[in-house]
Amino acid sequence: SLGAVVLLLALLVLLRGPRFFEDIFRPAPAPAEGWYTVVRVVDGDTLVVAPNPNPASREGDRIRLIGVDTPESVAPDRPVERFGKEADEFTRRLAEGRRVRLVFDPAQTQDRYGRTLAYVYLEDGTFLNAEIIRQGYGFAYTRFPFAYLEEFRALEREARDARRGLWGEP
């Protein structure tokens, strides 16, 4: 009955104190920026890190690099795209087993698959998202706005003009 629900709520408020309603309506915590270890490279633009920076996300330990898209190599419903394996290997060579710093864009912390979106920096300061595009292993992913959109577009033009990576001869 309604009386029982009201009584239960009153009891919970008494037990938990005034923060009871704050706890119920508090948004999920933002992912934690900082240093992580790349446990595995899933493909050219997705990493698995430890510890999990975003437990609130379904796949928070999977980091999708913001602003970069590499040819598909592991999508179960699509064939391996041209230069997909090379892009995977490039990212693996730079990041797998290494410590990286994750930085998040407050405007977009998670993609539709539950992966945490991040800018990734290697210990030597290399900006991994940008380096993939600069070396021709990926495209500037401009479908959604992000802080480095214009810089990434310029890096892609530079790689195309220099015929690096996937912009080279087939």
C-alpha cells in the first residue's frame, strides 16, 4: 500500500541521512583521467586498458580513440577492409603493453557501443589519435565535433598529399 511505501522511504532517509536523494539522482561518475596500461589493441582505433577508467559504462575498459577512424579489421559483420591489418599493427606496435594517459572530452565520454571515448597519449608525449592519422593509418573522423577536428583534418590532408599509409598505392 501507499502507506508502506512512504514508511519505507522515511526509514531509508533516516538510515542514509539527507544524502539519500542525492545518491539516487546523482549521475554516473565521469571516467577518471590519468595513466593506464594498454592490455590489448582490439583494432586500429580501439584499445582495452586496465584498470577500467569508466565502470559506469558497459565496456568502459574499451577505449575508442576520439576523432580517428581506421579501416575495419575485426567487425564480425564486415570483411577486413584494405589497410585494416596494417592499422591494427601500427597501433599495437605503439601502444600494446605500454602505459598511456587518457584525457576525456566532456562533450562525449561514451559511444553508442558503451566504449569510453578518449584522447590517448603515450609516455613519450606522442598523441596517439593524431599520430595514426599523421602516418596514414586512419582518417579524421569528423561525424561528431571534437576539440582537434581541424588539426586532424589537416593531418589527414598532409598524409594524403605525402601518399603515406592507406593513401599510398594499392
